[in-house]
Amino acid sequence: MILIDGHNLVPKIKGLTLSMENDEMALIQVLSEYTRLTRKKLEVYFDNAPINKAGTRKFGSITAHFVREGSTADEAIIQRIRKMGKKARNTKVISSDQHILRQVQAYQAETQTSDLFAKEIERILASSPGGGKPDPQKMSDLEIENWLNLFKKNNSQKD
């Protein structure tokens, strides 16, 4: 299991910036390709979500936590590691914030900086057929899930 401070990782990924309108979804799309290739489970945390957008959503093997304003992704990750107890030693935490990395190490969680993880993602995507570039003829897992959710919503409204 990998826990990621999303807003720390966004600027480390080529082509993504925090000033993008949908930086969170763009990162989730990159992470979806990473999880497809590695079969790893990820939880990504984004802070400063408006109250009406806060909450947890699933995107394939990625769980995205949109942490409400007034709280931080750091706090949410530390709380998650504390709840894991001894299982935290099987977890890797990705962040650029040294204080969070030190705190989760106390629970024996593995740590990695956002810079190094971004390089790992780049290496894995580049080694895949097609060089990690999405096939424009094929929908990503995220796009498929969004369409399925849309159809489910429309079908439930017809009943």
C-alpha cells in the first residue's frame, strides 16, 4: 500500500502543475497508469477541498481522499498510519514534507520523497509498451469508470 500527499507530487510530475484547473484528476490519471502497470494499491490525499467536494472516492485501485478545508493531507496521512498500527510497516508514504516522513517512520512505515517517486513513475511508464503514453483510441480506466458512474446515475434517475 502506498499513501501519497497528492499536492506534493503534482509539481514533480512532468506536464502537471498545481495551477492546472483539474490537477488532482490529472494526477489520478497518471497514477492509474502506474497502478495498472505495477498492480499496487494507492491512496492519494489532497487537502483544501471545499466542503461540498470533500470526501473519499474510488478510481480503480486508487482511493482518493479530498480532505476538507481546515485540515491537511499531512494530518490525514498521519492519522491513517496511526490507525494501521503494526500494519504500517507494510506501507510506503510519499511526501515532500520532512515532518510527515519523520512522524510515519516512528510507526515503521517506509518513506520516499515526492521527487524520487515521480522518477519511479516516469521510469515505469517509459518502460511500458507505448512509452507510457495513453493510446488515444483506448479509454483509460478512469474514463471508463467516469462513464459507468454517469450511466448508473442516469439509470437510477429513470426508475
